[in-house]
Amino acid sequence: MRTLEEQLRFLKRRAVDIIPERDLVKKLERSQRTGRPLRVKLGVDPTSPDIHIGIGIVLQKLRDFQELGHTAVLIVGDFTARIGDPSERASQRKMLSKDEVTANMKAYKEQALKILDPERTEFRYNSEWLETMDFAKLLELASKYTVAAMLERDDFAARFREGNPISIVEFLYPLAQGYDSIAIEADVELGGTDQRFNLLVGRALQERYGQEPQVCFLMPLLEGLDGAKKMSKSHGNYVGITEPPNEMFGKLMSIPDALLEKYVQLLTDLDWEELKQLHPKEQKEKMAHAVVARYHSKEAADRALEEFERVFARKERPADVPKLSLDKKLLKPDGTVWIVDLVSLVAKSRSEAKRLIEQGAVELDGVKITQFDTHVRVRDGMLVRVGKHTFAEISLTE
RNA sequence: GCCGGGGUACCGAAGCGGCCAAACGGGACGGACUGUAAAUCCGUUGGCCUAUGCGCCUACGGGGGUUCAAAUCCCUCCCCCGGCACCA
């Protein structure tokens, strides 16, 4: 058994803020004494079934709690998702059906359990208590919080000041999320730093409902691959934890250098002080390797590294190239094919295919083609390259 | 309810009868450069047609109309935003 001090140090790794730390100490101590595990809550959004490595950081922390014997409670925000998050603006306000939520969650669970210990994980849906909440109960909940307190949230305050609209539903959101903590009697709630306000509301509400307030445990947000916005699927700057090794590796290599230290610190156990002595490219490769190793395996990471070197550094042919089936009917009697016909098999449109050819993006067996008005003789197994990242191997079909 | 502003391509935003597939910026994509990237530079960015042509089709919230000609004018509907009014 680890000492309290060791546990605390273990849990504090990578945490940005723990509000308040003394409560965490108190809870850990009591748990150890009574043998009752802490209930550690994490709210998950069921609108997208993909877990990216940014969320992976938070899940790892949950895992840390589990290793100390505590219980992870994943709350699926199915009810709140069906209303649609008002902060995401009208275009995003898609209502999810029950079926969609179920399907998303199935995928989500599978991925989350790559990190979490299934023995110590509870999945709960917040529709369980929110859907059946009647108006009287809602009024009770609403009475526990004030407008002034709501306006402490920065973006509310700013919008209010500037006369921009804030819908009532937006006020209800933190309340609903906070109520989740009451429903499952959370001891600790994890979240990204963007969740600070919401987690604090949960803490306050629990107290007003006569519960012991939760500890708010804030984890850093991972910036996306572009280094500008936070990692998220909607920004297209993310790495999913189930992505194939090569893809994961490649994406991680594409981050700007300025982001490297953060990635190393948040995603790997590498020693940054030591690492930064190396050539920048090597630093990045080590980081990418470590991440791939974590979500796949050491062997997969080795292969991904080797593959990356081969394709991008030495500009050689990748090990695995998808087959591109080419119908023999497209061939002219003399066995050639019009280059535009060929490229449009991998391009969005024929116009795009033509553009790519003229821009010198197309290579056949290493030979660059820049005239769209050409016919080429193809053979089975010929390597087609379009741009930096698209490779295909022709296979002729009847 | 009233008054005013607005809805343009992936996003932001100009255009306000023909020269508009629509300036400009961002993004994305391609090329050069590199350390793989970033930065920088150059180019592309609705679709179709063997194809750089004063080519064809579709497109400026939906529908209808005026006109030789509409993103641009008129009617109508929908949606968004702001102000006023209302406020037990």
C-alpha cells in the first residue's frame, strides 16, 4: 500500500488544478481507512464516438485513480445531447436519437476500455435522472443557484456585457451537469480546464443538496495538431486513439515544433530535459513513437517509425499500399489509359484530377506526369502517387 | 407586436442590373524549400466536357415575378441579429 503522500503525488501528475487539494487528501485518507473507494466522475459527450489522445490524458488520470482502487463513473450526457449544446451555435444543434447515442456509446466504451479498467468502471446515462425530472424538481434545482453566480463564468459575463444573447438553456446546462454529480454522489469530478466553471457548479450544488462536495480535478487541454485550437474532431486537428499506427505517427510528426514540449509532457513519460538535446526531428520521432507505443504496441511503433522514415525521409515506396482496382474497360485497345481517368479514381472530381496533374502532384512508378493530355501504359502493381500522402497500387480487374 | 439590420462558396467577408463561378482574408489542397513540420514563396480551390474554350450545367436563404440580361430590382415566405414595447 502506498502512503498517502505517494498517492497524492501520483495523482497530481499532469493535473493543472485540484480544487481544493485538502479535500482530496481528506477523501483519500478516509477511503483508505474505511476501504470505501472514491467515486470519480467524468462526463462524456455522446455526440462523437471517437476518443482522441487529448481526452486520453483525462482517461489516463481516471485510470490512475482506478489503480489506487477507486471507481470511475463515466456519465454519458445522452439527455443533454438530445437538447443540443447551445454554445455550439445553430448549425451544430443536431438532435441525437436514442439509437445514435447507443451506437456512439458502444464505440466509445470499447475505446475507453483500452485505457480504463473495466472492473472498476461504471457507465451511467444522465437521462436516467434528468428525463424523469419534473418541473417542480427543476425549480428546486434552479433555486439553488443565482444569476450573479452564473455570470461569473467568463463567456457569460462577456456576452452579457456586450449585450449578446444568452439563452436560459445555457444557464440550465451547468445545473444539469452539476445535478449529475448529485445523482451519482461523486467524490471527485475530472475535466479539462475548460470545465472549471461547470465542475465548480456541481461542487456548490452538492453542498446545497446536503452532500459532501466533490473535488474538482482539472486536467490540461491538449492543443490540436495545428497548435492553434484545442484538439477536437470538429476542428479536424485530432488524433484518435484507435487510429492505425502509421496514421497516428504521421499526424504526430506534423505538429509544429513549438508544440513538441507540451506533447511530450502530456502524452509521454519521456524526459524532456534529456530529449531536447537531440535533433528536433529525432525529438519528434521519439514522441510519436512513445504515443503509438502507448495506444498500440512497441512493435507497432517501431514499424511506424521505420515506415515514416522510408516514405517521407527517403521518399521510398510505403510498405503497405492500398489496391486501386482499375477496370480493364477503361483501357484503350492499345492497353493505355487516359491519365485523367486514372487519377480521378482517387481524386474528388475529374476537374480536381486534372488540376492535380497540372500541378505536378502525380507520379506513376516514380515518374512525374504533368500533362493531362497523356495516355499511359499501366500494368498490374503499378504505383500511383498523388500528392504527398496518397499512394495506390493498380490492380487490373475485368 | 412594432422598427431597423442581415442571410453570398468550407469559414469570414465584398459585390447591389451585364465585364460574376463571384474581390479580399482564413482554411484546405498541390509545388518549391526543409528536418517531416512550421515559416516563406508560387499555384489551385463548384461540377462537367480529351478541356485554358469569350464551352455547357448548377450556385449568392426558399418560392414567384420584372428584364434581352438578376447575387444585384419587385412580391412573398422562412430564418438570424439588434432596438423598442410588454414584464405576473
